[in-house]
Amino acid sequence: MKCPFCGHADTQVADSRVSEDGDSVRRRRRCLSCDKRFTTYETVELRMPQIVKTSGHRSEFDESKLRTSFTRALHKRPVPTELVDAAIQRITQRLLALGEREVASRAIGQMVMKELYKLDKVAYIRFASVYRSFQDVDDFRDVIDEVAKPAPKRRRTT
């Protein structure tokens, strides 16, 4: 690391400490030329994938757009903000875990659908109506029937 005071390229780490939240490392350094001390911070730089729209247009991932989708679908629904934040965090983590440079917007839409299904069935239907471009009442009926199906019973193993 180059010294910010004299520009010398040779510095020595005098002390390293992990931050309280564990997200960064604080390092005290000493310049071997001018003997001055300075602090550096080391953090992880994560790059979100580019989003590829159905038109082929590419854009940067924007968490606020994701939040807007949830907010619109959950308008006047009794879902705590903490649960919405957790859902958005899970989607963001899944995108990072994919390790891809580009992700289709349809894939993100599917992730939102899964999260909304767990959070609120009415919000799920609202989002699905726009996401799947419902054309008539039958489209709504099909999704309502899908949501209304009882979950299959799991067998107990003893």
C-alpha cells in the first residue's frame, strides 16, 4: 500500500482488527520511508449482476425497484415491513449466490412470486396479474384455484 504522505510504496501493517459487525478489517500501517502512520479499511466488494429485460435492454440491479414491486403488491395488506425486508434480502442473496454477470428479469420476477406466495396470497395474485399479463377473469380464477389448493400432507416417519 502506498503511503498517503510521502507516496512511498513500502508500508508495514502494525495492527489489524476485525470490525464489530465482522464486515471489514481495520489496519494500522506505518510507512517505512517517512515513519508516519495511517489507517486503512478492507471490505468485500460485491457486484450485483446486470438485469436483462425481455427487450434485451440491460440495466443495473436496483433494489428500490424490487421494493416498489413488493410495496405495490402488498398495498393495504397486513404484512410487517420486517418480513418484506427479509424477502428482499433473500432475493438479493440468491442473485449474488448465482455468481452470474447477467440475470434475466423474468428470473427475478419468479423469485418475487415465490416470496409473495409465502408472505400474502392476495399480494401474490396482484403481482401475478401484472407479471403474467392476465387477459380475463379465467386467468384470475386459475391462480386463485392454485392458491386455494390445500398443501399436500406430509407423511410422518417414526
